[in-house]
Amino acid sequence: MKRYLLFVLAALTAGFAQANLVGLESEVYAESPYGTVYRVYATFDTPTDELVAVYALETAPMELSVTTSFYQDAVGGTLGSTINPAFFRGISLFRI
């Protein structure tokens, strides 16, 4: 019975948990000899809305492209979780 009530509660609240994306905004955050760092923001119609995940499907792929090239530092990683946190203490290169 608990599982059924939890499912019903989740189903009811899921309908209210949708946000309307108004647009995307960007700003130049930093410039260096390696290139320019941009911050990209999602704008919603309600100030309390937030973006929790960005994903793509095989049937609906996502593409991100630039007119130049992407920069990947040699000590970087594919994901942030693959970078050793000890690097952040001593290398100011990662602090922008």
C-alpha cells in the first residue's frame, strides 16, 4: 500500500514539476591565450525554475559546435569526475 501511495503522489507532483524554457543567454566569463570561456544560462519563465539535466537520445541527438575548435587541457578529463581533485589545489590554471 505504501508503494502505491508513493507512486500516486509522485505521479501527481510530476505534472506540476515542469518549467517553460524561454531562451538561452551567454556571456564572456574569461579570456586567455587558449581562447574565450563563455557561461551559458537557461532562462525560464519562473525565477525558481532550474535546469537539472541535459541529455540526448539516439532518436533525438544533441549537437554542440563552434566555428573554431574546442580546447581540452592535457591534464583534463572527459568528465569532471575523472579529474583528480588534488590538481585543483595547486594549479591555478583551473581557477577561472
